[in-house]
Amino acid sequence: MVKSIFLKILQKVPDFEIRIPVIGIGCGVLGLAFAKQNIKMGEIAAQLLKSLEYRGYDSTGAIIQDENGNITIRKDVGAPSELVHTLGITKLSGKIFCGQVRWATFGAVTKENSQPHDVKCKIHIYGAHNGNITNANQLKAFLIQEGHKVVSDNDGEILVHTIEHYFDMYLSELAGSVKSRKKEIRKKAMRKAIVKAGKILEGSFAAIVVDPITEMLYAIKSGSSLYVGIGNNESGNDFILASSDLTAVLRHTKILINISEGQFVEYNHKYYQVFAQKDLAIKRKGKPDLIFKAGNKIEVQPVRSKLRVEDTKLNPPFRYFMEQEIYAEVESSQKLITFFKNDNEHGKKIISILTQHNQLSNYQKAVHNILASNRLQEQQKIFYSLISDKSFTNIKNDCLKKIPHLTKLQLYGDSEVSFSKKDFYSDDANIYLDIIEKRLDAKALLLAKILDAISEQNEIKQFNDNVDKFLDIIYNAWTNGASIYTACCGTSFHAAKTGSIFFNEIASVEIIPILPGDFRGQYSKSMRNNDVLIGVSQSGETKDLIDIFNDVESLGKNIKKIAIVNNVNSTLAQEKSDVWLPIKCGPEIAVPATKSYINQITLLYYLAIRTAEMRLKYLDKNSTSKKEIEKLRHQILIRKETLDYIPKLIEETISTTQPQIEYVAEQLFLEPSMHILATKLSAIAQEGALKVRETVLNHTQGGEGAEFKHGPNTILGKNTVFGIWNIESMMKRFNNIIDFVYQEADKDNVVTVEDMEKIIKAISDYIFTQVKPFNLLPHSMRIFNDAMERFDFFGALYRNYPLIYITGPEDRDVRLTISQINTHKIRGTNTFVIAEQNEKLMLNASTSPSEDSDYKWGYIELPKTDDTLLTTFSSIVVLQLLALKMSIKKMKYLNRIKVPCHGVHPDVPKNVSKSITVD
């Protein structure tokens, strides 16, 4: 009887729905124009939309215009992988395509708020954007007042209406009362409208706007990524494609039109012209700035991208880009170290063979001509003329005889032709591989390797020249008692902090790592002549960092600026610095930076060694302390040896720690908060914490272990930080209370359905208010009192707080870590250690603070090096893998219990985005 009563009560309990809001990671926009009608336009549009799904999947939209000017709009709420079929986009044909995938920011997830927007209040245009228009609400009121019909809450519609408004205004001025259909007048009016809108629209965005009359598209870059490519398809149909994502463009063409911040492109299938959207001053080294007024033409020549689509693919057996990129750290760091040392024996032998055959200068000239051309046919003509030359046969035979490994150059992969890239080292390698395309033979493959060797030697020479300039700058600062700062953001900041340890320990030179905002507040007005500013950035386009470089330049002092970047063609490298150095990690697709971080700290490790060598030369000339000189000489020798060991250490770490990482990930993936505490290696703790925050969305803080007792330790014991496991425990405890009430009520046959309802409601209210009920009958009150006395409801919410400890193998660091473990675990923690093998550390981590304690512990044993500096490499690899595994576990768990829009993903976590900027 009571059981049936209980079931009736449960029917009245509302379902729990947990909503986790997802704020936009950037959305994605597309604009494609063909020369003529393409019956496969819908299929192409669908492919492009799906390639941008990682940027947004709240809604999907496409406008396709055919050769007769007819426009078809298809858009709705949902992901492109589904909607391109259900909306019938794949079946459309056309000449022009404007598309967008949305991650909602301004406006709810509704069909009305999906993009593109087709507007015709004053004059007909259509378009879409990605980014945010922060003054959208004010502009909406203005537009409505001016007679526009705004049908959504989406800021993209505001952008299109704003451009429409001024397009109509300028067209009336230029053409009189009759709306002109003359192309040149309409084009001029649209350019003026885009410039005017740029002065009014606030925020960061990229946009595509189309004038259906002129069939002209406009791609606008104003604070968000935008790439434009020009090409033709298999049937010879010329096209130009603009996209928020470089990979989407590279799938169709390698010829890019570089568009910079504050510029827009007017284009159709073949014609293009770049314009300044606002007043621009383009800096040039050793030359006056190029000044462009808003609306001025900017001449931009197309360039061939050095990236291949294959470089951005997810390859089996990997399931996630983050996973693939962590495993790629072995090869990436090895190539970088080989580059440092000019240690590619095959490349050097190839140069020697060319020299012996008196052909080096001819092949160098061919490399120069190939790289100077953007036309594939012209590059192929130069390339195959070398093979046709009779000297190539002798060079080929000599190469195969003296370098047997070259006979093993081969292909891998089933469905697509691609190369074993391990045999190619230069940044130009992809150009040579594109030249031979699928017309593969041993000669072509060998020649590609020969040209790659020449490019590699050119790059090594430039790198060494730049390292020498770097050392001259550091030497000048050091000998003049000046300061050296490394300004950077996010992962690059943690790399710089790690680098400061290297410079301190190896070269005894102080480097001050600092965030751009802190630099502006603490040092920008106190910099002196001979100071140095080093910017560390993956893209070389980080606005916060560029602003700091501009601030330093404006001081007018003798302050040298250095850039450490992955994209050597970036603003930071080419326009803002006196010297730049590459990290050469290649493209990185996953939002969380992994292999780029490893290459950053590998380069900084090398630069610290070279700085130590520079300092040794100084001491040899100026110091009388032989002991100091010998100590430094010994340090340099050791560090050179350990540099070679770094790739092997990363590989061993990945292969030996997986079971331990899996166990710890299982213990932590649903913990709402944790701290990572490092002894002397706080940068590693901070970077590990960032990886967990990014990919798992669990609050994680990293820092120096000794600091935890100065305030942060208040989180230990009872706190109000609750996650899913806490809620699960609470629900189980509530079920225990209900079971108790059920059992007690079963003993008393006078309990009615109404009594049971009142008892359960009274318990629910009392738990959070501590106000006893006044409406219960005596027998119900007895059951209520017994339940509240027997059960500690909130006790079920509390769990031991997880702490991860990182330490190097030095005795002092181990002792400090042991002290911290014992101090904190008696206050309610679970202990997880990342360190090399140490029995004392293991014993203290594994010992429970009390017999009845629900204590958990784990020990991830790093490969043995007995070297704290090498621990910076192995420990961060463990933390990257730990974050990856935690992210996958949590993502699958949340998907299984159907939590909507949770945003957990190792490659594309919510609220953050990454675009490929290496070229």
C-alpha cells in the first residue's frame, strides 16, 4: 500500500533539467562565387558548412543565388552535418553561395536568429557574419526608427541592415533618385557603405555581404579570422572562396589572397580588389609606413600557401586532434632539435653531392624561381625541367648510392596520396609535394627531397643568423645591466615562465615573464635603453601583445624587440620585431595548445644553452674565477646532451604512463575543482591547470605548492564547491531518507497519501531552511523527527578535495612536497603525485591520514632522469594526457545522461576558438 503511495508521490516530483549555457566560440562564415552555374553548388556548400561545424552548430544557413538572380534561402536550428540534408541544401545548384554556422551569442537559438540574413527594406542585399557586434541593441533601435524591419535579435542581421542602410544612402547620392543597376556605381556605393558601417559597428567580426545585382561579394575582416582563396575546379569553373577557416579554403585551392585586419575584399569568381575599411598605417622595416585612408585600394598579390590539407587531417588510430598532436610532440621536437644542430645528415649529403656535380647553384636558382612563383603550372615546368636535364640522372644515382635511405621514400595511406613527412624537413616541403601531386615516380619524389634539402639549408642559415642577432641583443642587455622581459598570453606565458627557469639554471641570466596587461601596468613606463622585450606567440597576431610592442616602440628608446612565433609571416615577426625565431611545430588544430607548447620550451631550452655559451666566452675573457668557468662549461656540456634526449623522453613518457594516467583520470574527471601544486615548477602546474580547465571545464588552479597554505587551503574540508558526484551522493542520501520514511510509514497503517506528501515536502523544506513543519499530524511528526535525527543530509555532499603534486627529483623539492602532502591530507584531501620514482614520496602519498578516512591516492611515475629541467618536459606531457582522458570521460558521461550543450570536448571546448594561422 505504502509503495503505491510512494509511486504516486514520485509522479508529482518534477523532472530535473540541468542547463549549461554555451557562449559562442566564434561561429563561421562562407562566401563562394563561381564563374558560371554549378550543378554541384549545393554539395560544395554542404561540405563547406560541415567543415566549419567545429566553430558552431546551434544553427546552419545557406543562401544560394543562381545564374538568373534567383535566391534560395535554407536555414534553421541545428548542426550542418544534419541540416545540409534535411534542408535540401545538397540538392541546390547555383553560382553564388553565402553560408554561416552559428554558436549563439546575440539572440536565442531560433530559426529567426540563424544566418545568413536576406534584407530588402531599402535595397536588396544579403549576408552573414561571425563575431559580436557589441552595440547591436543601440543600432537596432536606430534602424527601426529609420524604417528597417528587424525580424530577429541577432547581431548579424544588424550588421547586414546597417550596410544596407548606407548602401541605399550612397547609391541615392551617386545615382540620383533612380536606383542604378550600373555595376561601377553600385560597387562604389557598397564600398562607401562598408567603410561607413565600419565606423559605426562596434565589436570584432568577419562578414560576407552580397549585392545580388552586381553579383559582387564583399569579405570584411574586422577583428576575426578571415581567409580568401582563388582557384578553379575540375571542370575549369573559376571561383573565389572566403571563409573564417583556412582549412576550408585549402580544401579547394592553395592560392591565397592575404587580407589583414581592417581590410575588405570586393570579389566575384575571378576579379578581386582589397580596400582599407578604416585608416591604416602598415609598418615596414627600414622604410616609411604605408598609409591608406579608409576606402583606398590596397594592392595584394596572391600567394601559394605552404600548408596542405593533409597537414590538417585526423589520421587513424587517433580519435581527436588533441590526442594526435600530443603524440606528434616526439617528431615535432625531434625535427626542431635536428634543425638547431643542422643534424640532418641526409640533407647535408645531398648538398655535398650537388656541389660535387657543380649543380648546387643551378638547383638553388630553381628553388628560388619555384618559391617566387604562385602558378602551379610554372612551378611544375621548372621542377620537371630539372628531371629532364641529363645531369639529374647522375645526381640521382649518386644520391641513391651514398644515401640508401632515399630508396625507401614511399607513400602511405589507402584512400589518398600522401607522403611520409618524416623525410621532409623544410617549411617549403609542401610546395614541392604539391608540385608532383599524384603523378608519382621515384625521380619526382627524390627531386622533391633534394629541393627540400636546399630549402632546409636556407632556413638553417637564416635561423642561425637570427640566433646570432638574438645573442647579440641578450649580450648587450646583460653586460649593460638591462632587463629582459618575455611578454605573452595563455600557454605561451607558461612556456615563457618555464623558459625563465632554463635561463636561470643554465645561463644564470634573468628573464622576466609577464602578461601584457601586467607589463603595461608594471614596466611600460620604467623601461630603459638596452632593455629587451621578447614576445612569445603561436600565431604572431595576438592583439594584446602587438599593442605592447607598439607601446614600447612609441617610447623612442633603444629597446630591442624579439618575436618567438610559429607563424613567421605574422605581424609580430615581420612588422614589430628586430629579430624573430620560429618554433616550427606546424599546424595545430585542437584549441588546447600542446605540441606548440613543447616546441616553445624546446626552443627556449636551446636558447638558454646558447646564451650560456655566450656568457662562457665573456667569462673566458673577463673572469679570473676558473671554478666559475669550469662549472659553466660542465653545465653546457650536460645540457647539450640532454637536448638530444628530449624527444626520447617524451616518447617514453607517453608509452609508460598510460595506465597510471587512466586511473587518475577516472578519479578526477567529475571533480568540480582541484589544485595542481608544483615545487619550483609553477609554470608546469599553471599550464596543466589550463589544459584541464579548457578541455574538462572543471575549475582547476595551478601554482607554487608552498603558496597553497597561504589562503587557498581554506577550500579543504567542508566547502560549497559541488559537482555531479556530490549531487549523486546527495540524491542517494535523499533516497535513503525516503526509504526510511517508507519503512516507518509501513509500520503505521494510519499514514495516508496526503500524510506522505506532507512528510516528504516537510523534509525537503527543512533541509534548506531548518524550519520545522507545523502542519504534520503527531504520527507524521514522529517519522519526520526520526528521519532528521538519523540522517546527516549535507554530510553526503562533502568529499576529499583533490590535489595533484608535481616535483622534480632534487631532494629539497621532494622533502617540501612530502611536507605539503602530509599538511594537507589531514584536512581532507586526495593525493595524486606526478614525479620520478621515489620511495619516500610514494610512501607519504599512499599512507591514509586515518583508518576510517575515505582516502584516495595515485602516483604517476615519470621516466627517470634525475634532472629537474627535464621533468618540465615529462610532467607537462602527463598533464596534457590527463586532461585529454578526463575530457573524453566527462564528455561521454554528459552525453550519456543527456546534458544538453555542455561544451566539453578535447578539440573544441566551449567559449574558446582557434584558427590555423601558420602559412
